[in-house]
Amino acid sequence: MPVAMKISDELANDAKPYAAAEHRSVPKQIEYWARIGKAVTDNPDMPVAMVREILLARQERLSDQATEYKFG
């Protein structure tokens, strides 16, 4: 459910180059940052890079892009 929010011009401007580099809209970039921030807050002992990789792996699984890892 979309919700209208007021954010600072500074945050929107900060998000623009990241959004362009990641092929996201500015609102989606800010949503991504919020999701990462929440995950890091919920898991303070985990490095940010690991949190990002876990979120990426979850998305790959949800979109049927994950492949099974074979040991050995």
C-alpha cells in the first residue's frame, strides 16, 4: 500500500545518483535504504554487506533466480 510521505530535499538529492546507478526510482532507492537500515538495526552484530547479500539472496529466491548449491 503506497503512503505519501514528506522527505527532505537533501535526502531525495542524495538518493538520485544511487537510484540511477542501481536502475531504481528515487522513492524505491529510499525504500531500499530503509529496508537495509531496518535489517541492520534488527541484526546489530551482522555486517552491512552480509545483510545486503541476505536480502539479495531472498529476492533471488522469490523471483526463481536462485540455484541450488551443491556441496563437494
